[in-house]
Amino acid sequence: MLYSEKVMDHFQNPRNVGKMEDASGVGEVGNAVCGDIMRMYIKVEDNIITDVKFITFGCGSAIATSSIATEMIKGHTVDEALTLSNKAVVEALDGLPAHKIHCSVLAEEAVKAAVKDYYDRNGIEYDPELFKDCDNCDHCPKG
Ligand code: FES
């Protein structure tokens, strides 16, 4: 079986799909090679991510990784969300085929971009190093 049950579940029943009108931060990332686009919305209250939504125009793995990423950051602090790695996302899904690892990179980047937007909107200072991968990102497959 190419895809784990978890991947199939999150692809077929994605959690937290949709738009968020009153988001505290929105991150949109894309991959120029496959053309997939992921948009992540976070609602932040007292430094806690109280709600997350996503819209992904992309492959099944991109949908599954964004879905599980929303579950992994919801209820956590903004700082914790920043530590979410694409590796953790892949592990939480019980693995992805090698040529689909880049989809999980997109999920990590979307979360980071949403947090960065939240920081920027609120004038919260941060270490630019935290987002240096995003700034240098040409949205090409890394995995
Ligand atoms: Fe590009 Fe999945 S094929 S994100």
C-alpha cells in the first residue's frame, strides 16, 4: 500500500477545511513545480492558537499534510507551532512516499507563514532567523 491509512483518512476526511474571516494570521505558500497551493489561517488568543483552518489546492498528500498539521498546532502556543517540522507531520501520518515528502514541506511552510503574518500584523518582534528558510524558499521540492 503506497499510502498509510492515516494519509487516506486525512485526505478523504480532511479536518479544519475552510476559510477563516477573522484570522489573526494567514500564510500562503506554493510549490512552483507541482503547482499546489496551501493557505493556512490561525486564530490566536493569549498566544494560544485557538482555531486553525486551511484551504489546499493540491494533491492528496498536500491535503492530508495540511489537515494533520492543523490538528498538531491547534491548542498549542504560537512558539510551539513554529517548531512543527515536516518530519513530524510525516511521522504523524505514518509516513509518505519519498516523492511526496515535499507536500509535507509545504504544510510546515504554511504554518510558519501564518505565524509570521500574525507577528507582523501585531508588531511582535521575532528573530528573522526563524523564518530564513521561508524567505529563501523558492517553493521548489526539497524532499
Ligand atoms: Fe506538490 Fe503534493 S504534489 S504538494
